[in-house]
Amino acid sequence: MANKNITSRDVDFAKWYDNVVSSAKLSKYSNVKGCIILEPNGYAIWEKIQQNLDKMFKESGHKNVAMPLLIPESLMKKEGELIEGFAPEAAWVTMGGNKTLEERMCIRPTSETVFSDYFSGAISSYRDLPLKYNQWCSVLRWEKETRPFLRSREFWWQEGHTIHETASEAEKETQDMLDTYARFFRDYLAIPVIGGRKTDKEKFAGAEYTLSIEALMYNGVSLQSGTSHYFGQKFSKAYDIKFLNRNNELEYAYQTSWGVSSRMIGALIMVHGDDDGLILPPKIAPTQVRIVPIKVEENILSVAKEYYEKLKNAGISVELDDDDKTSAGFKFAESEVLGVPVRIEIGMRDLENGQITLSRRDTKEKIQVSKDCDIVAEIQALMNDIQNNLLQRATNRRDSMTYTATNLDEFAKIMNNTPGFIKADWCGNEECELKVKEIRGTKSRCILENEKMLTGKCVVCGRPARHLVLWGIQY
Amino acid sequence: MANKNITSRDVDFAKWYDNVVSSAKLSKYSNVKGCIILEPNGYAIWEKIQQNLDKMFKESGHKNVAMPLLIPESLMKKEGELIEGFAPEAAWVTMGGNKTLEERMCIRPTSETVFSDYFSGAISSYRDLPLKYNQWCSVLRWEKETRPFLRSREFWWQEGHTIHETASEAEKETQDMLDTYARFFRDYLAIPVIGGRKTDKEKFAGAEYTLSIEALMYNGVSLQSGTSHYFGQKFSKAYDIKFLNRNNELEYAYQTSWGVSSRMIGALIMVHGDDDGLILPPKIAPTQVRIVPIKVEENILSVAKEYYEKLKNAGISVELDDDDKTSAGFKFAESEVLGVPVRIEIGMRDLENGQITLSRRDTKEKIQVSKDCDIVAEIQALMNDIQNNLLQRATNRRDSMTYTATNLDEFAKIMNNTPGFIKADWCGNEECELKVKEIRGTKSRCILENEKMLTGKCVVCGRPARHLVLWGIQY
């Protein structure tokens, strides 16, 4: 019995997505065109993401800071490629108080420029390096088309910015942070990702190169889920970030930046969700367990409260739905639409048989356990199982939707009928990349540097290939 | 031996403040006029504040959300008093992408308008109430004069916004949140505050009334440290926030908002700090204990590491300063300028005597304890003592600088010679408030509703008084 407020994802995926977002009360559009509101349920997921990622950042020696929201145009312009890339999307403040500003300022679309400006005054010697900073904030990009979480004018993210003594150390940081993202996606979001290098066409404006992780949604569309950029000395030359090196010579620092955003919530929805709503991996679910008394009566409630206390004291995030105005059926549907991983159902008949029912959100399976079981251990084991199952299920689906193609006909046939990831060889010319784009807008996702090429011939032009590339239709 | 980079606070308090901010590396001005950067040490304090306050908010049933940064002018204008109050300080976005916007938008100076707009679409019945929301974000006000933490164009804060079924419930929320702030200041920041109601002249634009907590700095200047506003139905009428009440009639909701900001870091500096730098209460210190080996030698280091592990495992935030390039004296000074509550000093001679030294930041006292003591218990007891001592010291100082005055001469003499808080009766007329302002800009801090008047005559005009008021020079 599917949720009547939710269109089936196999019928209309875009509508299904919007229905899940609104039924689970994650987000609403605001009266500011293209800007969303993160409602309590959406923000609670974002908080869980922040807590866990922030811990990983700190464990690897990163420190949080806060940089200004506004960037003067002259500061923005010091590095030419960046301003060129972001100018079409910038929002400009031209008045402060009741006066026209002498110089307009943009609301940060990203903060390389302000970090670089800060770094230039913060170091003098190699002993001051590395500086490994991060900030959690929102940024603004004047997008034309918007979808909640996937693309909105304002979005929430973290941006890491680091400077280093040597190129190799900075390059290692670039890779390390990509690996951190991939680990977070796997271990917390239960989403398998593929990491690689962006082509020159798709890299970040101003970067020497960009690494990305790419995930595949249920409908076969891919989502760029995180990026890590190596800048070399580009920004340090433009912003004068110099230090005395070990040979007592002035040298420009080597720089990185990396970010993931509230877009991850979109990925959670589209990788795990079903026709009943959201499905959240236990490790990222704001509520891990919801206890539903089939009838709100004292003898059932007293048992429910006992479980509630035990689970709460064990550090499990648990809610007791003891509202006596709504039916058990309504409560079941609600816990499902919200994606709560485990529901404990306590009914009179069950209790008489010395049992309770654990209902898992991922498989809808109902498991009878003894009323006197070690509830904490049961729930922990079940949550582990759900976490693993979600990753396995997403991996299997991703793998079954990952194809290879050795010529353009084959490529087009796949993308037109059963879209997903396609692995195909590429000669390295942008011309061929643009040719692929004619097929439903398919873009290169990333270069798979550690995998062997298929035939050694470009899937488009047939000339000698230089890379195996992952391709996909993108959000 | 005072820190040579820090001017004595008794010589030049303003300079002392700036010296502490920069020596402790809390904040720097950015290249955006009037906008500051929160550096790692400053941001770490902000994070501790956030964690603890956020927990208190959630325990009292509040939920976090995120609202848009931009507010269209028409939305801003729906409530007349608010726009009048904030228009002179607003920063306006007039261009998005490369186009002039049809309607300009301001960067939020505060978010009553966007919350109200959201609330109007979010409720239909009394069953949907209350909604108790909060957001952590930065806001922008185009201030002319700025000081790090005390007043800057961009600052970081939380803003709570709630709507309720009845006036009394909303008024209770207004008072409850003020009490929450007062408790947080007392129990975490070790700062005593005085709470009361703002005069009409000093209340928030658009509020029925404003409650505030007021703290006194070392130099006798007062700092408005948090505010809680009761709006009644003002915004709900302007923004159409209606619900069906228990009599099945449409009624406008009753509303509150409340906020505290990164200004609290300024209060921490100016209430507790001394000529050696910052002094942080243990409950809010990012680093609670720093271990300094007098010499970085293996036999000392091994003991240091043992303590480090024990304290860390007990959940105490501890650092081991094992840099072998700097002297113990340098390390001592650094831990002092950063305000680390406890330093553990481990020297060879001490060790031979079976001892180590605990050095407390608040009193500079050095305490010898047995090398084999229960270090976790010792440190916890010491931190408790420091936390209590800081509050006691600040309270004593505040009390000794709180005066009464029954006529304007007396009033002026105090403010000109030994400024602090002055309690004095007031008739309720703005004219008299303005008269007081002529004395070094002294303003009413708040009306002390639960205290008896002194003489029943206004300190300015001598006519019958209506309130006992707390007055002070303000930041």
C-alpha cells in the first residue's frame, strides 16, 4: 500500500522527488525566487551530516573559521578564470545603508578569493605551513533552474581551503579529502561513489585540476556529489601568498579547496527512497527508532516507555509516538514517509504472546522478537544490517546500471533506453566531449585514472584514446 | 610579568581589548570594510557556545531550520516599524547574474519577515501550534563604527522565532528564553547578568516589548548581551498568520523572537581577561588543559603522554605542547594569552620529588600535586573551582560597580568618575531618558520590574516615578 500523496517513482521520477520532499517536510520554496527553506526535518539531516563530516575534518587536522559573506569586486577579479566562471551567477550588493557603494560586492558564490586574501597576510615561513581551514556556510549562485537540494540559488555547504609548502603535499591533500568524502558517502550515507579527475572542460574555474565523486540515482541520472580542487600556485600568485622556504627563498604556497553541500540530501532521497517516502540510513537518520503503540493504552504504553528509556540511555535516537488522536495506520505511514529506519510496534495480541514487532523501513520486513529480549542489542544489530543492506542494494543497482560502450551508436542506444553510467574510451579532445553531449546532454563525469581502457580507441572519433572516462546524464 | 604585546587594561582598555583579540588570534578585520574574520581560536569558542546553547534550545522543544539570506523589499515592508528600524542599516542586492533585479532584496539584518511569511503558510489549526524554530546564521547591518565581536557589519548569531495559540503562552516563551540566556551566561560563560524590560525607546522595532540581559564589563561599560521580544499579533496581522482556534474561529497567532550573538565572545574577553590575555571559563574553553613539559625529554614526555591519554579518555579537552623548538617560558605565555584554564607543568626536579605542578589561569596560583594523584579527579575539581571563582569574581566586581542615584548630580558624578551600572527611579518619559543620555551617552539598560523603587521620584525631573531602571554607558 503505497503512500497516496506520492507518485510512483517508476511513473514520474521528478514528481516522485517533489512529493517525497514535501511529504517528508524537508524543504519548501520561499518567496525569494529559487531560494529554499530547510524545514526542521530537512535541517535535522543536514545537522547529522555536519556533525559526522566535521569530526572527520577535525581528526585530519582541519580547523573551522568564518570568512565574510561579501567579496569586493576588485578582490574577486584578481584571479581571472574564477571571476569569469562565476560572474554570470553572482548576486551584487550595490547599496549599503541608504548609500550607493563606491565598489560593488558580490555575495560569496565560493570563497577562494577571501581565503587567499587572508592567507597572504597569515604566513611568513614554511614553519607556518600547512594551514588547513574549513567553513560551514551558505553560498549564492544565481541559477536559472532550481530544484530543492539539487540546485538552488542559496545552498548550504562546507568549503575547505588549505595552503602547503610543497606541490606534492597539496596534491596529497586534494586526494585525501576526496577519499574522505568517498568514505563518508559509503560509511554514513550508504551511497557508493566513483572518484576520478574532471576533464579540463568540466573542472573548476581557476583549478589546475578537479577531482570529483559521482553517484548514480535510482533513475539512472548521475549526481556530482563532491569536488576537491588542486590550485597549484595559481591563486597564491594572484593573491601574493608567499613564504620563506627551507632554502630561505620566497616561494608561493600550494593550495587546495574542496566542498560538499546540502545536495547530499537530494542524493539520499534519490538513491534510497521508495514509493512510501524517504529511507534514511541509520547512521544519518535524525530519528533512528520510532515506537508505535498499536493502541494508546496504559498497559501498552508502560512497555513502550520502558523500551524508550532503554534505547535513549544507550544513545540511540528514539521517539515514542503516543499521540492518542491518530490511528496506528497513520503513524506507520508517517514513520515510513520520514524514512525512520526501525519502527517498534507494540500491540495487545503481540504482548499476550510475549512478543513485539520490529519493522524495518528498507525491506518492509516485520520481525517478531521476544518482549523480554535485549532490545538495545536487537536494535543495534538491526540498524547495522539496514545500514549494510542499503549500501549493498545501492551498489548492486549502480553496478547493474553501469555499462560500457565502444562506439557512439551503442552509447546512444544505452542512454536513450536504459540510462546510467557508461564507461568509454576518450581521445581527450573537447570536440568529442561535445559530440557526446548531443546524446541527452550526457557529460563526462570523471576520468578513471586507475582503470584500463576498453579498446584504446575513442568512443566518438575512433582515434587513439588517452583515458577511460565515466559518462552520465547529470542533475 | 605581563605579556609585552598587551597594553595594560587599566592604562588603555580599548587598546588592551584589541591587543587581546589579536594576540589570542581570535579575529582579524577582513578587506571588506567593517567585516571581521573569525580565526580558528575565535571560531572554536563560538562552536562551544553553539553546542551548549543548541542543546538547551532542543531540550526545550525548539527545532533548527534555515531560512533564505535574501529578503525582497516588498516582504520586508509589510510590517512598518521593522523596515523603518532596519532600512538605514540594510545592504541591498540590486543585480543577480548580469541583470538588474525587478525588485531589490536586502541581506537579512534579522529574519522576522521571512519566518512570518513561512509561518503564514505552515499552520491552519491550533493543533499545529506552537511552532518553535531557531536558526544559526550570520546577519548583516551596515554599521558605521565597528569593533571585533562587539559591533561589526556581519556577525554570527542565533535567532529563535516562535508562534503560539495564546498571548500568555507566547509571553511565557519570551520570558523563558530570556531566563535560558541568563542561565547560559551564568553556568557556562561565568558572567552574571541582569534581566529586565527595555523602555519603549530602546525596544526592538516592531515588538510589543523587549526583554534583555545586561552584563557589566571590567571598565564599567555595559553590554546588551541578549534580547527576547514579544510581538503579540503585530507580525501575524501584517503577514497573515492565522489559525482556527478552539472555538473554530480564525485568530492571529502570537509571536516571539530572541537572539544572542558572537558578541558574547567580546563579553568573555572584557569580563574575565587580564593583562596576560584571555581567561576562559572551563565549560566554554575549546582547550581546557595544556600540558607543558619543562624540557622536551623522553623521561618527561612519557609522563606527559600518560596524563594526556588519561585526561583525553575522560572527555577533557587537552593538548600536549611537545614542540622542541620553543622554550617553556614561551609556552607558558602562549597558554596564558589563549586563556587555557589549567596548565600542567612537568619538570625534572618536580618529578624527582614525585610531584607535578598545576597552574590555574584565573589566579595564577601554582599547585603542587603528587605525580601519582588521580589526575582526572584533580583536574575536574580544579576546573570546577575555576568556573565558580570566575563567576564569583565577576559578580563581586559587578556588584561593587553597581550604584544607586536619586538625583542627576549624583548620577553624573558616578558616571564621570567610576562608571558602572546605576539603579535609579524614572518617571517613564522619554524626555528624561534623553536628559540622562547627555551624561556620557548613558542609556536605560532595562526596567527592573521585580525590584522596589528607591524614592518613588524620577532621578531627572523629580516627578512621581513609575519604574526602577538600570542605567549604563553602552557598547
